Amino acid sequence: MPSDALERLRSVLPPSPGSAEGAALDLQTIAVAEAALRIRLPPDYLEFLAVYGAGTLDDFLLIAAPERVPGHRYSTSIVEITGTFRVAAAKPYKAELLGAGEAYVRWGVDDGGVSHLWRIEGGSSAEWPVCVYGDGELTVLPYGFAEYLARACTGGLPGKLQRRFGTDDDHEFLHWQDQFRRDTERYASS
């Protein structure tokens, strides 16, 4: 049964036309990603994937798939972006705030280069808080993935974070396959 947060999100953010097809592809990569990262991905992220798949929110926030879908180079992988985040987090000027970075899984990045993360804590991935890291500042939120996205789409994030998403009620999600189709059509017509 989907979480309350996912149901709230679904009421304001329709999946893209290719989400059902794309979600099936993205879900096939869960075991590979979990083995590579040696974690269990949060259940609300997996629920989100089953409905939306991986892609972009408002052409602003990229939400990564667990792992690249074989044969589809346009998708982005949590395994890859977590690896690059952890390497960057180990730099001395970041390590003071983030430790070695091993306590974080990067599930998204926005157009401003801000990292959207889970902090690995507690006995279950269902307990992992969402964190936002950018401009040398780490914000730890007291809720998980689906709640974060539901709040982003309904004006419920703390001030500075909400401004990143805007305050309008018109939000769009595009699965990465739909984004690829849109970009291909745009470039073919130019």
C-alpha cells in the first residue's frame, strides 16, 4: 500500500506518459544498485519508482534510477552519482561537514548543483532523513523521500528550500525516457 506522502504527491504530480513503461525498467535495477552500495534502498523511494520511475521534476531536480538500465545510456544511476559525491565529500574542506561521505547516498541533483541525499542512520532505510547539500551547507530534514517531494510540490518545505522549487502548484515529472524523446525531437527540429 502506497504511503500517505506518495498519495499526496500523486494528487498534485501526474506521472509522465512513459512512466509506467520506464518504471518497469528502473525497478529491474534495484538489486544491482543495492548490492553495489551494500544497502537497502528506502521503501518510499521504491514506491515512487513503481509509479513514476526515474527522471526530472520540473526540469529542475534529477531523480536517479537505482542503476543504469542496460542499453539505455540516458538514465542516471544512484550508484554513479553517490560515488562522485563520496569522492567530492572526502575533500578536506567538505569532510569537516560531511565526514568521509560514506554516510550518504545521493539520489538526486538539481540544476544548481545541489545534492539531494539520504543520510544512512537508524536500523532501517525507512528511517533515513533527506538531506540537501549545497554551497557548503547541509540541511537535514526530519522526513524521508516521498514526504520531501510531496512538500516540494505543495509548498511545504522550509523557506529557502521551497524557493528552489517555486511556489506555484503546476509541477511536471518526466521519466528519463520521455525526456530523451523530448530532447531528440527538439534537436531534430532545430
